[in-house]
Amino acid sequence: MPGVMQSQAGDSTSAQQQMVRILSQQAPRPGVHETAIEGLVLSRHDAPKDCEPCTYTPALGFVIQGSKSVQLGDKELVYGPLTYVACSVHLPVRARIVKASQENPYLSFKIELDPQEITELILESKGQLPQEESCSELACGLCMAQMDNAMQVAITRLLSLLESPADIPVLAPLVRREILYRALNSELGPRIRKFAAADSQANRVSQVITTLHNSYTQPLRISELAEAANMSESSLFHTFKKVTRMSPLQFQKKLRLHEARHLMLVEGLDAASASYRVGYESPSQFSREYSRMFGAPPRTDVSKLRSVNTEMETMRV
């Protein structure tokens, strides 16, 4: 038995080394890198990074080297090498790179989730997937697990395709499907399936979250959201908070502030214009809430971000 365990540990180390090599080559500089494989996005950081508000989209996120902390409402996930996270819905979070250096950069990637693809895999499994467990965290839209050897092998095959682009059109969809199947067979499987089951409350809340994400500039009307989800207002509020770790109002507020920051940084809007664009009626209220979330007034925060981006571009040149 010890010999078997040693062999598995060796296989794991070998797989990680190969994944680190490929990711280091495919993402040679810090930042986010699109790839030739649809839905596969790489990320690299060469130094720790302070908390940064961002919005997670439905995806599986894999950490290969380094570590990261993600804050979702009152819940914090810290995940390191060979762990992965399933994000089932759009979620505004605060992310922090904990461990990274130029010698050993933080390396990760994500695979975007397609609800239809997950539903098809569930149907094809014919009831052979792990059954739901009794767990207080089951409804949360963000959960973490350790990669087993089968998952590592599948991931290595997917990343290896980046080195043979001609094989991507035929083989990438097959390997991606295997990775999703492995995730559904893991301890995260019951959590992911809850959001794919049409008759589950988690799925209904997922639809509400999509509605809020697509219309966050509009006034929040819980009664209309509850009616559309075929849920009572109290049930919607309770389940929504389980999934997102925040109330619908807090969720909408974070979406608005994230988008306002993007508009100021990318489109050059001033604070007042950005606040009106995302649905605020009072620029002063916007400025107060922005400062509480990002730690500085809009103009100061955006100026700092632009300065950092300029320094990064100079370093790349």
C-alpha cells in the first residue's frame, strides 16, 4: 500500500511540473491570457497582490502553482496548488494573490461552464453520479476541492493541446467534456448539479442572479424577482443569501460599483457620469459606497489603477 501511495504522489508531482511548464510558456507575462481553446483562460502573477474586487462568472477555476484567497460575503476560500473551485453563478468577490514570485509565479486557469453541457452530462450519466450529501455549504455558489489524479491527467491533456494547435478543434471538446465529468464525479458534483436541476431552488436563484446581472441598472424589486422565480419573497431572500453570501441589494450594489469602476478606467467617464450610467441617482451616495468598497474615492482609486497599469506596460516593454 505505501508503494501505491508513493507512486500516486510521484504521478501528481510529474503532472504538476508539466502543467507549470506549459502555463509558464503560454502565459509568459503577468496578466490574463486568452487561448486558442474556447472558454480556456490563463492567469499569471509574479508577486502577491492586494484584495481586488471582481466578478466571477460560471466556471471551474484551477490553481496549479501559488495560492489565492477569495472573499465572498462572510465566506473566505484559500486555495493553493492542485485545488480547483466551482463557481456556479455570477458572483461579486474580493480576490487576493497570497503566494507568488518571479521564480515561482502564481499560475491558474479557468474553464467556462455551459449549463446545457452540464445538464447533458448529468442525463448521460444515468444516475451514476455521487448523490447529494447533507451539508450546510451545499447551496453556496462557490466551493473548492482538491484535484485527484484523474483530474490532473485530464487537465494536463487539455493544456498540452496548446502546444499542438492543429489538434485543438477535434480533441479539445472531448477533453473539456472529460474534465466537466470528473468535476461532476467529485465532492463538488452535488453542488454543481443543484444549479443545473430545473426544479431546484438553487437553479431558480441562479436565474434571478442572471436577471440581476443583466439589469443591475434598474431599480430592485424583490416581489417581481420572486414571482418570476416562482418563489415567495422570504424564500428567495433566504436562498439567495445562501448562494451568494449577501442580500439581493448588496449583490446589486457590488455589480453596479464594479461596472462603474470599469467605465471610469476603460471608457474614461468621470465619477458622476459613471454613477448615473450604472443606476445611481445620487453621485454623493455613489462616492460614499465606492469608497467603502474600494478603499478610496473614485478619482483617487482610478488614478492609482491607471498608474499601476502604466508601470506594468513599461515593465513589459
